[in-house]
Amino acid sequence: MKDYLSVNDINSLPNWIDDAKKIKQNPLMDKALGANKTLGLFFFNNSLRTRLSTQKAAMNLGMNVMIMNFGNDGWDLEFEDGTIMDKGKAEHVKEAAQVLSQYCDIIGIRAFALLKNKERDEEELILKSFKKYASAPIINLESSLSHPLQALADIITITEQQQIKIPKIVLSWAPHPRALPHAVANSFVEIMHLYKANLLITHPPGYELDPRITKNTPIEYNQKQALEKADFVYVKNWSSYIDYGEVMNTDTNWMINLEKLGKAKFMHCLPVRRNVIVEDAVLDSSQSLVIEQANNRTYAAQLVLKYLLEAKAE
Ligand code: CP
């Protein structure tokens, strides 16, 4: 593997899950692998879990870590080729990516969708520019379209918790006052397509995700019916994909409560707004897996770093 840009870079999900579980049992087993290697984590958006779990993963591998928030600390980058840079942008990604590749053995990039222009977001200009101009391997720390480290942690969590061979897993939309991107939902659907499970999506009409991602995944617009006999309920808000970036529905009836959850396990990538997305009683119950999902972010990131370091050593 040369980069980890999406879950499509996973060559064998069963092997990845097995290896992640070995790392979780003994996180320091590859402590020598990253000696004298440097991970650079570069953020165009805020983060708690991605930043710290990936840093922790790198430290478990003996790596050095450098972190920069481009929004606050770095020069404002230009990503378009051939522009006359006589306005606010001080540095072109062509130079920046090559310079960072001199300092870092692996580079992580977080750059969310702006949700103003679908075509622009789907170009993934920031992630793809770093991929184009950097010589170091690139890890996607959440881009416009995908959050593959989160999806990997999620599938590890499901395999640890599942009681039956083919679980029913429901991805449910929930209300949120702000327009949120589709990346987490996209990558969750994509990784579920690599796994043996009955996946069902529920959301209000008009919130259909990109059909190129959902493919033939069934959609049930009645949330209560969708959640019946679910083993896992993964809850996430996303803004409309059809009316791109719009918040068209804030119906609080879509919030998850204990009654709707039934006996299912509750999953969310965090951060989560209490009593908006999900009621306190769910998050504070033993059915909630959110803290373990966040814990597994470390082992998902460590697995990806380990594979990239091994590939570089070959
Ligand atoms: N789930 C997740 O990516 O969390 P952060 O935005 O805090 O990194």
C-alpha cells in the first residue's frame, strides 16, 4: 500500500481486522519499526480524536510526530495551477507538499468538504494536490468524501461486539442544526460493503447519499421500522447531497432514544451533540460503543502507519 486515501486501499479486510486486534493486544510490539521516522499531521479543520489517536499510534511505533494547523499556523495555500498569486494566498501547494516530504516520512491531511459546490468538493483538491506533489505516502485524516480511518475503527469495533454471524446494521440520519459533510457516512457504507452484514440506511426523503457510494443498499424512510431488530445502529447527521449542503430537516423525532434503539448497540464517530443527535440515556448506557470506537481509532491508525512503514522499507 502506497497511501491510505479511502477504504478502497484495504486489500483484505479480514487480514486488516486480525492485524489491528493483534496491535490492540500488544500496542508496543512494533516499537522499533518507526524509529527515526517522522509523521507529519496537517489539519485544515479541527480535530480531537484523529489528531491525538494518530499521534498516539505513531508514538506506539516509535515515530516522531509533527503537527500543524494550516488554518491558524501555516501560510494560506494556493491549490490552483497557473494562478497569479497576487491576493491572499502566500504559498503554492507544489512547494509546500515537496518541502513537507523532506521533513516527513508519512503525511496525514485533514480537509473537509466546504459544502458550497458539489463538483468542487468532489474534486478533493487539497487531498489530491498533496498526493500529486508530495513524495511521502499520504493518509486521509478526513477529506471531502471520506473518513477511512474512522471506518476502519468502526468495523474493528463491530467485529469485537457482534454476537451473530451476519448482523443487521442500520445507518440512521439524525438531526443537527448545522450542515455537516457526508464523509463519515460514505466511508461507513463503503466499508460495510466489504463486510458480511445486512446494512440498511434510514433518513428523511431528500437525504439520499451519493448513489455511486450506496449502490444497492436498501433505504427505509420510516426510521422506527428500519431500527426493528437491529444489532448495531450507527447514527450520523449529514446535510443533503441532492440539495447540496442544505439543512432541510431538523425534525427532532429523528433523534435516537433508548426506546428506538431497543437491544441494539449504539455507534457514533464523535463529536456528538447530546439531546440533539441522541439522548443522554443512550450515550450513558452500556449499549453505547462510542468510547470504544474512539479507542479503536488508535489501533486503526497504527495499523495503517505500520503497513506504510513496512511498504517503504521494502
Ligand atoms: N471522529 C473524528 O474524526 O473525530 P475528530 O473530528 O475529533 O478528529
